[in-house]
Amino acid sequence: MKAFLSVRFLSVFAIAVSRTISSVSNGTCASLLVDDFASQSRLTFLFYNAMLQPSSDDGTMAPIVGRADTATSVIVSNNHLTLTSVSDRTSYWYTMLGCTSATDIYGGIGMTIKAPKGTTMTIELQTSQTCSTDSPTLTDLDSTILGWNFDGTEQYYTIPFSRFQGLDTDHLLSLLLSGISKPITLGPIGFYCGVSGTAYPVPSTVPVLEPTSTIPATTGPSAFLIDTFGNANSNNLGFYHGGDDAATYKLSKDRMAINMKGNSDLSWYTQVSDNCSDFTMNNDGYLHIAYTGSDAFTIAMQQHNPACDPNKNPWPYTWDSVEASRYSNTDKTDIYVPISHFEIDYTKTIGFALKGFYTTVPTVFLKIEIVHTVPSGFLVPSKLSTAPLLFACTRPNSFAFAIDDGDPQFAQQVISTIAAAGIHVTFFTVGAPLLDQSTNLTNVYKSMLAAGHQVAYHSYTHPPMEGLPSLAAIDWELNNDISAVSQTLGVTSKYFRPPFGTEGARIRQRLAASIPGAKFVEWSVDVQDWLWAQSSTPENQIKSFQNDVDKGGNLVVMHYLYNTTVSYLPQFIDIARKTGKQLMRVDQCMEDPDAPPL
Ligand SMILES: *[C@@H]1O[C@H](CO)[C@@H](O)[C@H](O)[C@H]1NC(C)=O
Ligand SMILES: *[C@@H]1O[C@H](CO)[C@@H](O)[C@H](O)[C@H]1NC(C)=O
Ligand SMILES: *[C@@H]1O[C@H](CO)[C@@H](O)[C@H](O)[C@H]1NC(C)=O
Ligand SMILES: *[C@@H]1O[C@H](CO)[C@@H](O)[C@H](O)[C@H]1NC(C)=O
């Protein structure tokens, strides 16, 4: 018997009413999907199932092997969930059922399970006459009593309600799995009609097809080496090379191995100058990278800020990104990217970055250089459009507050602070919580829109988008956010802010393909709420804000997740006003012709 896990995971998005997201009909009754494990972040960041009901583990599952952080083995992949309990089997996982009434409709809950021979677990159903989670009635059955015999293959298993004595099938609150003796992998879970049911189909993903046309190779300038990785902190040109603080890479014997362990947020850089350098004469050339291993990463060419001053924000000012895999030869040994495929201001070139690594397979880099021809037979792919990467407002003397997702309990305070200041701002909103009526966020953003603020996209479940395994998974996040915003708020937008700021070629390409004219909005003023809000020095948020403003930053990132951040908002606004700049929405500060007049 387990007590119900209540507030630990559910503080942000409380329990919603029952909702049917998707169903499969048998003619007279439609089976009801509980979860299809469509998204890791929906389950382990927002803590929702497909019904937008709370779902989570208890936080004690075994650590993921090979990961240095504390991430635990609750792994969503290909519409399946793999759970690995700690060895004493005390970990548990639950999914809430929306107090569904199953009487005379559903015979039970079914799911596919793949588990090693001899695996056992306890299946618990929780009910409550009042639909309250305070003191539910718990009924447990052991998997062996249900006759579940595992053999290492994926099979369909059912939890017939008739097997649970005295079960209140009018008020099904949640399903909880505990005492899991070996790692198990669950397929989609659903209520089934009748007595037996069939496995809920795994949703089929349509692969995203991208253009495969090629362009003829041209002749460019003479070759020069940029990096053969012989020195620790500088490249062959004598300029800086190195990685982000948490980047995991190793230089040895004139090569460099990078394995960012699937953390798509980390980059490694090699510069062609320590100031603005004019790369225009290389426009007809190619960036050549000799490598072995994974080509699942992004190559970016970086541009300095207009003042060519590294002490001004933003630095770099922007960059353009291409997918390494599209430009690799079939032997996966050489990448050739036409410099002209990087759409930046070449007169302000800083250098190149290797980033957006989205698998855990390492890449070994042997050489980075500029060449003027490609080997015969090498086909250069067509350039795919990338949504422009924006860190700064372009309108002279403008300043924009762009506020990301938050905790519904602070929403009213944000609304009244902004109203009192008489400014217009932009909200980047996550889609799934909008559909959960208990968050009240739909009403919050409707009132923001009515007050003249801009509402734009921030993904559906808040994953690091470039880290997602496939283009289809990226599209799922974008399309569901677009439809959640239009369904609840009746608006569309061209503006997207990436969760965690994570950038790479694939997300920018898919954004440009989904929304013509889309803009990919980062920031140049960070209150660093994620770092300071819960520390003993939350006032450092004000210092961070002031520092970035002093360096010329004019585009804010903040959330309304913490009391301190929200209570400092009037001070942030004061600091911004003291610059003499005009405060406005992001579309206005980007001189968007479709933005409302100032
Ligand atoms: C469809 O569902 C109804 C209602 O639960 C059930 O009586 C019937 O047997 C089911 N039919 C099939 C073909 O599964
Ligand atoms: C960088 O270039 C700019 C513009 O050419 C120049 O004004 C500035 O002095 C240079 N900075 C350094 C440190 O050389
Ligand atoms: C929901 O949000 C609206 C709009 O801001 C507000 O008027 C209302 O009071 C909120 N309701 C709750 C229960 O917080
Ligand atoms: C938020 O902070 C203010 C002052 O900093 C305090 O008075 C208030 O109680 C806090 N609210 C919450 C919900 O913690």
C-alpha cells in the first residue's frame, strides 16, 4: 500500500477535470487514451499524461547509467516509458485518470509491457467518491495474481476492473505501479471497451521530408587551416578555441573528441579573429570539417555585434546554423558547407561553433579549414531557411520585456505590476498548461491580449528542442503549441522563444518551415532567476538585470516562477526606464510591420 503522492510534483499545475484527448472507437464504445508517452518533458517536466492529468514517479528511481547528474531512470522514447526502480523496489510511478467513470463503459485498463522473465510488480487502483486526492481508497493486486508472466518480449496486459474487489468504477482516480523488480517498458496506456480490449496503437509518426536538391560546387579562395587541435586554448590561427563551462571534450594528438552526452545546449568554439573580421573574400569557399563518428550536430558561423565590442551585449550578436549531417559525405568523413549558406554579416565574422549535439554518440574532429573546392562527386545540399536568431531589439532606443512561462499563482501580480507601469510586454507561453483549465492560464493570457500585450510561442511541453531525437518530435512540439494557442486564445504568432534558450539548425529550420517569416527570439538581459531566485541572495537578480542593461542589453528573459522575481519586477522596469529607452512588445521593438503602432 502506498500513500498518494500529493504536492511534491503538482504545485505548479493542479489537478484538472477529465478530458478526452484521443480515442479509438469499436463502433459502440471508444477506448480512452491515458498516456501515449509522446513527450519526455510532458511526463518529467510538466508532469502530465495525455489526459493532461498529473503523472509522475516518486523521484527515487535509479539514476541513469553514465549520467553524472541526478536524472533518474524515467525515460520516454518512441512512445514508450522505461522505469527502473531502485534496488529495494520502493520506487513508484503513477498516472491519474481524471476521476473517470468506467461503469458500463470500460472493462479495464490495458497497456503493453516489455519486462525480463521473472519481473513482478504491484498494480494499485485508487478511487474517491468525491474525486478528491486527499484520502483515496486504495486497492492493490500483484502482477502474478493478474497472471502476468513476462518473457522479455513486448506483450499486451490488461487490468480488468472486475478483478479488484469492491472497486468504485464510477470514480477512478489513479493507477500506480510499485514494487517493480526489474526495468520495465510500458507502451501506450488506455481504458478499453468490453471485456478484453486490444493494445492501444502506438501513434505512427510521419517522417519529415526535406528537400534533397543539390547545387553545383563552385571555386573559391585558397585554402587555409583554422584548427587541427594541437593546442589547448588556441587554434592554428592563434585565436581562441574552447568550450562552454560544462562542455565535455578532449584534445589529444591533433584531434578532438566531443561527447556532450546528449546535452544539446553546449557548444565548442573556434575563432577566426578576436574582433570583427571581414570574411567576404571567402564567400565562394567552403568550411571543411574532417571527422569520424556522429554527424548529429549543428555548425554555426558567428557574427560580432555592431560596435565590434565584446563588452557590449549581445556578444555574439547572432549566428546562422546548418545541420552537419546534411553536408556530410556518405562515408561520414568530411563535411563541406558553402560559406554562403551561413546567412550572417560577413564583415563582422568571429568564427565557428560546433553545437546542438543531440545524441550521446561521440564525434572526433580532425581538421577545420576553409577550402575552395569540394571533391568530385560531393553533392552540396540546398540551403534550408533558418528562422533568424535575435538577441537584441533592432528599433533605436527600444527595450522589450519578454516573459516566459510561470506559476499561475503569480500571474495576477505580474498583470497588475505591468498594468501599473503602463507598459506593453511579450509573453512566451507553453501550450500544454493552457489546455489544463485548472491553471487558469487561458484566462490569464486572454486578459493579457485584451490589455494589448503580445502572446507568442514557447513549445508545447518545454523540452530542449534541439535535443529532441527527430524532426517529427520537433514538429510535434511546435504544432501542438500553435494549436493550443489558437484553440484557447484565438491568435497566431511569428515569434518563438526556445525553452532554455537551446538553439540549433534543426529547430530553426523546422520553425521557418512551420511558420513563414518566423523569428527565433533569445535575449540580451537575463535576470538569472534560475540561478538566484531560490538562493540566499535573490537580490542578485537585480544586479544581473542592471549588469546586462549597462552592457547595452535591451531584450529581457524572465519567468514568473518565484516570488522574489515577481516582486522585483517594478525595480526591473525602473532600471529599464532609466536608460531613456522606450518599453514595448518584442514585435514592436523588432520593427515588425504587422506589430500594433506604438
Ligand atoms: C465494444 O465496446 C462495447 C462496450 O463496452 C462492448 O460491449 C463490445 O463488446 C465491444 N465490441 C468489441 C468488438 O470489442
Ligand atoms: C575591434 O574593431 C573595431 C572596429 O574595427 C575597433 O573600433 C576596435 O578598436 C577593435 N577592438 C580591438 C580590441 O582591437
Ligand atoms: C483567472 O484569470 C483571470 C484573468 O486574469 C482573473 O480575472 C481571474 O480572477 C482568475 N481566476 C482565478 C481563480 O485565479
Ligand atoms: C513574497 O514576498 C513578499 C515580500 O518579499 C512577502 O511579503 C510575501 O509573503 C511573499 N509571498 C509568498 C507567496 O511567498
